[in-house]
Amino acid sequence: MLDNATALHLATRLGFGPAPGEVGRIRQLGLESYLEQQLNANVNQLPPALAGQLHSIPAFGKDTYALYHEYWFTAIADLRPGQRLPREEKGLLRKITNGVGAQARMARLARAIASPHRLQEALVDFWFNHFNVFEHKKFVRVWVGAYEDEAIRPHTLGRFSDLLLATARHPAMLVYLDNWQNVAPGVRAHGKNAGINENYAREVMELHTLGVDGGYTQADVTALAHILTGWSLGRGYGGGGRRQRDEDLAMRGGFGFHPALHDRAPQTLLGRKFENHGEEDGEAALLMLARHPSTARHISYKLAQYFVADEPPPKLTNHMADVFTRTGGDLREVTRAMLTSGEFRDPANYGRKLKTPLQYIVSVARISGLDPRRSAPLAEELKALGQPIYGCVTPDGYACTESAWLDPDAMMRRLSFAVKFGSGAYMRALPDQYGSMNKQIHLQPEAGGTPLDSDTLVAALGGELSIKTRQALAKVEKAERAGLVLGSPEFMRA
């Protein structure tokens, strides 16, 4: 039978920490069986209670076309070209779109806490940050949840090339990194003279594929930007007249290639010539990047940094890169190679990574058995801890390393949260985060404030507490012990 420490390591690295009884279940399954269960899970099959909660969220499951027209288009439909929203209507639009984001955050947290597909939720966290979009940029306000569900979740264990193309074509990414405004020189688009915009081309090479030292030049950035001109939004998404709706483009997720905006001049990217006749050249360029050896190394390093160690061993990342190249970017096989490696299973790596605020908050919710229907206000705690969901402004996403999150003020805020949550006062103090327009998912606070049982928390951890923490627990009142467990150094780490 698997030992407690290894079972806890699996529960923490693969799934934000154990729920009560989970360490024991993993021990019974064994390492190989548990890993295969997670690697081959039917991620679309959720427990009825969780599925019911998700489908009670008004915006959940709606595609980009529906979200745009239901939450954005109606507010601007009667505007004449060039006319701006009155101030009071801007406030209403902001309230509506912020509400959509709140619903997306609720769905993310509920799945992170209650989904049995632990690895899937950890991979969603990783890949969303890898292909980050910032919620509060224009239309992304209403699309961020759909971006996660349409572009990220279906591909976490699929082909990297499919994941790259799904993000590249998604309206949220097109708007966030401005490729919807990337048009041939001299062409008038979106009511103004636009021209070449290199934002997406630069970030797709630096962050999404090759890496900063991946062997590309500024000339390659410029060439890729020219190749991707005309990759924009479909009509009815801000990419054409406000009253136009194009069902064909809607079926493609809101992406539209506009030949009139495309620069047809031949380009040379990483030594390969592209005739640049149309959309197919952009797809070919992205596929070339997806299959590049530098991409294999970059992706392998980042995955190992998230799941294994802040400074992953070169032997491991080289092995993962070899698997990436040999399998054509099969992320299931790359992830399997990482999780079955000696480096991942090395006890020297247990408890060595500092949890990010998201990992910490979700691990508290999971070990306490928090009902996911009450999870939405945790988003406010994440904001206070510096990691609001969908709130990273920069395209590199949130870091997963200790240096990014370890500072005295941040640790004090975590301790304050731990004490408040452990005492039972947390749920009593929760405000309504949704407002009148979202009463159907309003969370009612707990009537009581019964402290969490520290013995239950320790048992859920498989008894894996240090002597120092056990001595500290013995010195405080019983009502204070749960907060001490949740704020202990070992619980802060994964």
C-alpha cells in the first residue's frame, strides 16, 4: 500500500490538496492506478450536485456568440457608428459584464473544489496561465469563462497544436492581444487606419511556444504578424456592423478570417517562406511553432516547474521534451512522462513548492469539505491575496514559483484567512458578491459559526504534520487549532 506522504503528495500536486478521506483512497488505489485514473478521466462526467450547480449559473455553457449578444450587444445595438454610450449606460454595461465574470469565477472555483478530476483542474490552472487573457479588456469581460471552457479545458491532455490553434482563434485571445486589429498596411478597419499589430505574434513566440530564448528574431515577429493579418472576429462580434449576425462564423466560435484585411506579401518565418495567400498560411505558421524543438523544451520546463519543482531537473525536462517531440506534442504522454518520473516521486520534492494563493484557498476549501455552492465569495479572498481569478493583466499569467508569492505581508494575509476560516466566522462574514441581477446564485451565509475540527483536518492530511506544528497545537485552545493547521508551514506548501 502507498505510504501517507506519497498519497498526500499526489493529492496536493495533482489536485489542490486532499478532501477528507482522499489520502486513504489514494493509498488504496496505489500510485500507478491513481495516475492512470486521472490521466484517462472522462472530464465531462461530473457528480450530479456539481453539474447541477454549474448549470444553475446563468452564463455557464453559453458560447461566445450567445454571451456577446446577450450581455454586450443589447447595450450598444441602437448606437449609430461612432456614437458612444452615455455615462449611465456605461455603468450598467460594466455591472452586467462584471456579473458575467463573477459567474465564470464561481464555475472555476466550484470545479476546482468539487470535481473528482483533480488533474484536469490543476492543468486548467496551468494552461490558462500559459495562454492568459485579462478579464477586464473590452469584450473579454463576457468571454473569459467561454474561453476557458472552449479553448483550454478540451485540450489539456490533447495535442499541443490543437490547444495553440484553439487559443489563437478564440475571440478572447484575439481581443486581448489585439490581433483582431492586425490588418494589412494601408487598410482601413474598425473605423480607422489600423495596420500591423505585433502584440500577438510576439507573445505567441515568446510565451506560448518557443520561449524567450527560442531562437527567433524581431524580423520573425514582424513576419508572423503579417502572416496573421485578417485573423479577427466574425461579424456580430465587433468585427463588422453592430446589427449583423453571421451564424456560420458563430459556429466557429466567433473567429473570422477577413481576406480584405490580409497582407498577401510573401513572408519568411524562421527560415521558411510563406506565400501568404490566406488563413491557411497562418495555421501552417502556428503549427510550425507548435512542433518546434524550442517549444518542446519550453513547454516541458514550464510543466515541470508547476508540478515538480521551481527549478526542475534538466534530466526530467529533457526527457519530457523528447516525449513531446516523439509524440507530436501529445500532452497526455508528456504529462504521464512527468508524473511517472523518479523526479516527481522523489521525497526530496515533497512539500517543497509554496502554494499559489489559488492553490492555497482551494486546498482550504477542499480539506474543510466546503460546499462548492458557497465557493464564489472565495474569489474576493483571492483578490486580497493578490491572485484574482482571470485578473492577471500581463500575458505571462500568474507565476507558480515561491519567489513570486513569498513575502511577509502575503503570509500574514494567508494566516488571517486561515484563522477566520478555521474559527467558523468566515461564512458568517461573507458579503453578497453578486448584486441584485444575480440573485439566483446568491449565497446565504451560514447561520452558525462552529469552528472546524482540527483532528479532522489532521486526519485528512494523513497525519502529516511536523513536530513543531503539533507542539504549537497543544498550546492553544481547541477552537483555535483549525486555524493553526490551515496556517501551518506544511499546509502552505505542496
